Amino acid sequence: MNTPPVCNYEGSDYQRSFWEEGGRAYEDRAEAIALKRLLPKGGRLMLELGAGAGRNTPRYAGFDRIVLLDYSTTQLAQAQERLGRTDRYIYVAADVYRLPFRAGLFDAATMIRVLHHMADAPKALAQIRAALQPGAVFILEFANKLNLKAILRYWSGRQSWNPFDLEPVEFVKLNFDFHPKAIRQWLGGLGYSIEKMLTVSHFRLGLLKRILPARFLAALDGLFQPTGAFFQLTPSVFVKAKLPGNADTAMPINIIELFKCPDCNSGNLIGKEDHLVCPSCGAKWSVRDGIHDFRERMK
């Protein structure tokens, strides 16, 4: 099956190099404020798409169970080290374009700092939509092409691409910025209603981050985030979208009940010692060191 290319963080020390030692304490704190504003108080089953090393996972404390999905097993192993291997956390390596979950499972999902790697964002969003149940909440962060810096650069002739155009722009390979209106259109076309939009990282300037404490900048950012309801000019935008209907409070008892075969979509997988097998098409999917791997079939 042909799918768009994937940005793979396998072998990366992204959590340490980008977040812990990369001078991004302000951005991390600002995102925590946004998530607190948007997250439901609680739920049964959360899907965290692009979970990485679990930076945001502790912020979903109100959920009974959390599925951490990432394409990189390296990142998921780091998340295990951070969070532990318990029944509460389920670690899944998979391609977002081929999600290995039964339809209508999750009552909430988040996708933070991930969409900007999607060459076919509508296809990825449709996959997520299929995994959510009626009434589910989806919190999406996207890189905003209509940010103030891009507008000024375009007007001054220092930038060729038009920030007012609705088409995504790939400014570096597999790194895309999106127009807020396009995001609203895609989500609306999938049946979501937009409940909130928050603008985040208003003060993402090296000079400000060097002279002002991260805690102060994040608190100031929090004051401005609600302006996202009226206009979006920051590099990062958070959206709270909700599906119509009422969520089902039941949750699969066994982990295997969460999954379907991403090759043939059969939901009758059989658990073996170190893999899951699909009786419909014969595909085998590895389970190693607590990580369910649905990226490629076992040979």
C-alpha cells in the first residue's frame, strides 16, 4: 500500500537535544497552559499521536488509559523509561496514515507538534477521525503559515511563498506550515465542530527567551492565548475540535481488542508470545519489549 513519506525519529535524542537542552522551556510551559485549557477533565481511553518520549503524557492525568503512538521505537522506549511499563500506558509504533485501531474506540486524542510532518494532512486527519467515537474531543496543534513573522517577510520581499494562500507550504523537507482556515475546513469536513482555538508561542524570540525567565514568558503567553478565537498570528495554534454524539463509556478490557490489522483492516487479531497474527491475511505484527509494532509485517 502506497502511503505518504514519514518523518522518522528513530535513533534520535530529540527529547534531550530539542526540549531539555535546546532552550525551549518557555514553549513547553506555554503548551502546558494551552493543554490544560483544552483537555477534558477526564476520560477512559486517550490516543496520543506522535507521543515521542512522553513529554506531554503526564498532562493527561485524567484519563484511565493512554495509547502512546509514534513511528519511532526509540522514542517509545524513552517514553517507557520516563513513564514505566504498566497497564495504563500502551506503546504502539505505527504509521499515522495506517492506524492499527478498531473504529470508534477513543474518547479523546491529541496531536501536538506532529501535523507539520504530514505531507498529506487530510489523509492523516481522516485516519484519526475513524478511530474516535461519537462525542470524542480532538486536540490538534499545527504550525501556522499565517504567523506575523511570515507576513512581514512576505510583504518586505524576503519570502517567496504567500502566507495568505490556503495551500500548505513545505519550508524544509517534510516540514509544513498550514493556514488556519484550511485546518478549519478539513476538520469541518470530517464532522468536527471547532470549540476553541488558542494562539501559542507569542514570544518565540531568542532575545526575549534569553533575558526573561521561561515561567514569566509562559504566563504572559497564557494571557494572550484566548485571542486565538479572533485571529491567529502566532507560529503555533491549538484547536479543540469535537465530534457530535455521546461517548460510549465502555472500554476494551484486553489490549488486543484495541487493534485491527493495518493491511486488511480485520479486527480479529490473535495474540502470540511475541507477536499478533491476523487470521484473515496472515500478517504478523511484532510485540517486543512492551511495544506493539505495526509499521511492517514480521518476516
